[in-house]
Amino acid sequence: MTRLLAERLVALGIIVAAGIVYFLTLEFPGRSDAFPDFAAISIIVLALGMLARSFTSRDIERLKGSVVFDFRYDAWKPLYVIIVGVIYSFSVIYIGFYTSSIVFYFAVTYMTGLRNHKIILITALFLFPILYVFFSLVLDAYLPEGLLF
């Protein structure tokens, strides 16, 4: 498969997936569909731009050659981070927002290759209290509480 064909197929796949999301959210009550609709329409517009760009002479030249499949960890890292993100979204419900977020933060920083432990810890020491103050005290938002807190 050529890289140009792959680019066009990805754009079409994104358009179809965002279209499905848009039509699924039409049945949401009230205006609870506002954000998903906006996100889906934005994604469709961007994918249409991606598809249109693939017909320009610059992209036709840039995307010459065949698709090369790379099975190293670095090549699949984005997929692994997405899988961990999906697991995180479910764990928020059962374990709790703060506990899941702390575990997710450290897991993803390790997965992406960040190894400066001092910076990671300092960021966590600032990030999570700020999250707590912003969501719980300022916004008074209900955050899922699970087994721990």
C-alpha cells in the first residue's frame, strides 16, 4: 500500500468514525450533546482538510513510497498510551479520580521515556494539589470516588 493511499484511507476512516459519534450523540437529552457534537464536527473538518491536502502536488511528492510497518516499541508507543488512557478512564469510576490520575501520570511518564525522576516528582507535587483545589474547592465539581477516595 502506498503512503498516499494510506493517508487518504486514514482521513476517510476518521471522517466515518467522527460521523458515527455525531449521530450517536443526537439522542442525548437537552444540550448535553453540545461538546461531543462540536468535537465530532471539528474532527470531520480537520480530516476533510487532511484528505484535501493529500491531493496537492506537494503531498503527492511527500507521500511517495510504500508504507513500512515498524514493530518496535517506539513505533507502537502512541497506541499503548491510548490503551492505558482507556484503562484510566474506566479505573476512574472504580478506583477514584485522584488515585487513578496519580497512577496514570506516573505510568504514562514512564511509558513515554521520561526518566528525570526529580522533575517528574516535582511536577506531581504541584499538579495534583492544584487539580484538587481547582476541581474540588473552586469548581465544587463532583469527581468519581472509588474504592480508595
